[in-house]
Amino acid sequence: MNQSELQRMVAYHSWSRGKYLDLLERLPWKVLTRKRGSTFESIRNVYLHILEVYSWWLEYYFRRRELTGVTSQLSEKRFGAFKSVAQIRALDQKIDAVAKSVVAELGTEDLDRKRWDKYVRGKRAAITPREAIWHMIEEDFLHRGEIICMLWQDDIEPPHTSVWWWEYDTDPKRYQYLWYRYPDIPRGSPGGYVSAKEGD
């Protein structure tokens, strides 16, 4: 995958996370903080872990000093300090801007250049920028899938974030055929409760 495709992947995830934040803003806070037995217990915490992964690699591997202190703010022990989706969105936007900047600045020849040695399971391993970016994207995919499962526990549909709708939303003239290709799917469905809920 070349630089241009990596930029597209990072841009897609940026758009997709924004759709999830839009949904989370409409849900009761206790739904987002309920302990569910997931990797980091709650929807809020799993989302913050996604941001923690991006921030760690951007701050320490890519040495983006504008994120100094952000990674420590996102440590698992501090997840409870986040009291609103607005707080989470502000941090997401800051990290997202740096991620896009890093990928845009990388030359094609830089993607597979080994940068530094890191201990992986007790052994030294050279990590390339391509591998670091893919790891961030992988974590985003993996843990947002986990969030989907937690939403389903409460009969909440996740937002519709098909890559086709991302393309349509970002360039409707070029991708206008996508509207007709899937007429049975509400374009850009924002997600939400399937049926009325009480007590949340």
C-alpha cells in the first residue's frame, strides 16, 4: 500500500470515528460508562484506548511533540477523568490532525525505512512507518468492532460507516452512483436505539 492509500485509510477512519462520536453524544452517559466485561470495560474506555494507541505511536515513534502529555492523559488509569463526549472529541480532533499530517509528510521512500529498535516479546524488532501506521489502523478497526458489540448489548445500532458512504459523503459528484447501488440502505444512517428504552 502506497502513501496515497494510507492517507485514504487514515481519512476514512477519521470520518468514521466522527460518526461514532455523533452517536455517542446522543446516548446517556451511563450507557457509555457501564462495565460490560470488554477489554477496557466500557464504551468510553475502549474508545479512549483507540486514541491512546494513535497518540502513543505519534508521540513516541513519529516524535510529534505537539502531543507531549496527551498519551499520559490517555493512560488507562485516567480514563475516569473523561466526563463528556465533548472532552473525548476535542482530543480525537487533536490526535487526528497529527495523524493526517504525519502520513501526508511521509515520502514513499520513507514508508519502509526502519526507524528504531523496539522490544517485542523480549526481542529487538525494527519497526517501519508503514507498520506503525497499519498498527494504528488495525487497533481502530479491532476496538471499534468491540464498541459495536457493546452497542448491540443495549439494542443500539451503530452508525452506518461503509467506505462507500464515506466516498459519497466526501465526493458525492464522483460517487453519485453509490446512492443508487444500495437503495435499501439509508444513506449515512446515524445509528441509535432500535426501540424505545427506559431507565437509561
